Amino acid sequence: MLNAAIRYHPIMRFIKKEKPETICEIGSGPNGLGEFLNVKFVGCDIEFPTRINKNMVPVKADARRLPFPANSFDLVFSLDTIEHIPAKDRKKVLEEMFRISKKYVILGFPCDDGARNVDAEVNKFYDILGLKKPAWIDEHLTNAYPTSKDMYILLKKFKCSYKVMANGNLMFHKLVIFAESLPLIFLITNLLGGLFVRLPETVIDFFNSGQTYRKIFYIEKKPRLI
């Protein structure tokens, strides 16, 4: 949960600042944003294998073909999902996110060689300990990792403004993933995740410094910076 808290904190900060009335999360799983923020939102995923968070309206959908009219939501966002999608389909996913958004699109994903190297180390760690691997590891290492350059090229095709923020110090991310793979320590990191989102912003920003695991692209459909 600590890893998830670090990932979701930029979204929480954005929502508290901009106060979007309608929100859609792509690749939400059964909890998504609802695990950290008490707001109503639509969550899209290809399946929901466990109990659905009380704040989420679940919609089963393929990110390449979202079942919503244009301009349905003030904010459409996706975290650590696009890397699971084959590279040839990523442009279509971004197009769909833009289509259903009125104002804002936020896309966060592990990118570049640093993220791939960490995931390869995590994969090896699971092998050494003989632990059952979560599905995301194989999916990450099977698909080509999105890069910052890939996203800059894609965004040139859209009329928008954007800014980019780093998220999840690479070394700290690796330590958290290692820790969360061990059942007893996982219970501790669950508690730490709840505490993390309550830390002062200056402290949280420390965990997003240096070389990072993911990038967060804040995109506005109007031609001005957020």
C-alpha cells in the first residue's frame, strides 16, 4: 500500500486543488483512487476480481474503446496501466482518454531504463526467494517500456498544454517493492501507506526527488499550462 500511496498522491493533490466534479480512472482495479480519497468516481478495467470500493462506479471496458460519450468527465487519469498495453495501442488509449475528457488528462507510468532495470531486479528477487510473482511483473517485462520521449512525441499530435513531474525515487521504490513482497513486512507498509498521504508536501516531495521510477504527465486540453 505504501507503493500505491506514493503513486496516487499526485492525483490526490491535483483533485484537492482543481476540484473536478466528474472523474474517471482507467485501469482502476477494484479500489483505485477510492483507497486514498473519499470522492465518487468511475473506475474502468477489464475485470474486477474482488470487492468494489464503495466510492467507485465500476465499468468493464477496454481502454482502447471506452464506452462514454465525448467530454464526459472533468478529469480522466490512469496510473501504471499504459505500460501493460502493447506499444502499438498506446496512442489509441491516449486518444480515448482525450476524447472523454472535458478538461484534464493525467497519465502516470514507469518509464525509461531505470524503471525497467528495477523491475528486472524485482523479478530476480522473486525467483531467488521462490515467491509467487504478481502478474504485473511479467506484463511489464514483456511489453516495451514507454519512455518520456514516446510521450512527448504523442502529445505533439494533440492540442494541449502539459507539465511533467517525477514520482517515486528509484531506490526507495525498489526497497518498498522488496518489502511489500514479504507478508509480515507488507502489513507494516500497509500502515505506512495510510500515514504517507498525511505527511507535509515538502516531506512527500523528498520521496519524488532524484532519479525516479515513473513520470506523471499533467495534461490540459486548453492551450495553457495547468
